[in-house]
Amino acid sequence: MIGLSYFHLQDYDHAISYFEDVLLENETPEVLYNCAVSYLCIGKVSRAMDYFEKLLDLDNDYLIEPICQELIFTNCFDEADQIAQKTNMISSASLSRIKADYLFTNNRLDEALPYILEALKEINSDALKYNLASIYEKNNDFDNANILFHEIIENYELKDDEPFDFVLAHTEALKHLNISRERGSDFVNLLSSVDEYKVWLAITENTKDHNWRVSMRSRHIPVNEIANKYRGGGHAFASGATLLSLDELPLLLNDIKERINE
């Protein structure tokens, strides 16, 4: 569609023109959504809301969460609340989490704090806990930060007889050791001398892109397919991957366990 081509080129005025021509013939959810987002991108929030509300009037409640996310990511918190109140398809905790993620990613930590605390009342998320610990740490509240960091690590404690292990290094720990994130990835080599480990990992925080980088090594067990699943790749026994947040770590560890047990 020509409208989508203009949209991807960030020529939103032309995109809107084409989208609205299509909508005269057929009001499909996809075109309504894209038209609304285009208006958001040029700062015409009221027009975007008109299209979002028309979407919901056509029983597209499954789009509630992405609509709220689009609004929050353009700093339209009140409008996101307005959309959320139209249905029970998104909880207040989920809405708080989206706001917290947006604010934290944009380094608006004081604003993110109340939303993180609100979301954690209902959502058990290591990613949220980690962000909260990071805020505590930046505010020199090291006691509460350490409590949360230890709580997160305890969730991933492996049994003594597990045939794999990993090192998890967050930014402040790397700073304390005076090493870069890239050098932190070299922690993976420290585990190579343990003969019992069939797979071992180094997981380091990448604050620039707001994700976690994973270095994976193994003995005779291919790990590149697992790496591909988590936005990475590499050789059979030496690969790299990316976790969008710590909430993906249990999934990664489970995939590794299943591969070892095959």
C-alpha cells in the first residue's frame, strides 16, 4: 500500500492522505490504526483519538494495549487512561507498567518510580524490580537496591548438579570493577574451565539500547538455534543473543535446559 510506504518514510502527511482515501471505501482496523498513529506522529492528538475511538467502536478491543502503548510513547498519558477506561481489556497495573517502561527508558526516573511501584503490586516482574533497584541505586539507597538485586539473582539460582551456569553483570557492578560492558562479556571465559558445565553464559546489561547481551558457549551442544530465537546468532558452540529484559531470562534458561536434555 502506498500509504504504508509513506508511513515508513515518515512522510506522515502523505500517508494520512492515502489512508483516508482508503477509509472512504472500507474502514479496516489496520488502516484506521495506521491513520491514528500517523496523526500522533505529527502531534495531532485529537484527530488520532478520533480514529482510535472509531476502532474501538468497531469491537477491536484486542487493540487496547497497543493503542495505549502508542499514546504513552508519545507522552499522551491522559489519553491512554481515557482509552483504557473504555474497556476492561487492560489492567491498571499493565498500564502503569507501560508508563514505567517509557519513562525509565527515557531516563525520567523520578517520574517512573510511582508507576513501577504501582505495577509491582500486581505484576511479578524481574525487569520492573531491576529498574526499581537501579533507581534506588542512583538515589544512593543502596540497602533497598541490594535487597532487590539479591531477590532477582535468587530467582535464578541453579541446582548444584545443573550442567550449565551463567554470570549476570549489571552496569553498576561493571563500573565498580572499572570494566566496560564489552569486557564484561569476557566473564563467559571464566566458566570454561569447569568441566561439568555443558553450556555457560555471560549476561551483561546494555544501557545504551536498554537490553541485555548474552554470550553463549558450550561443549558439543549446539546453541546457535537458541541464540537465533533471542535475536542473535553465531557458531554452533559460540553464539550471542539479546534479551529485551530480564523477564526473558527464565525462558532462555529453560530452552537451554531442554536442549541439554535432548
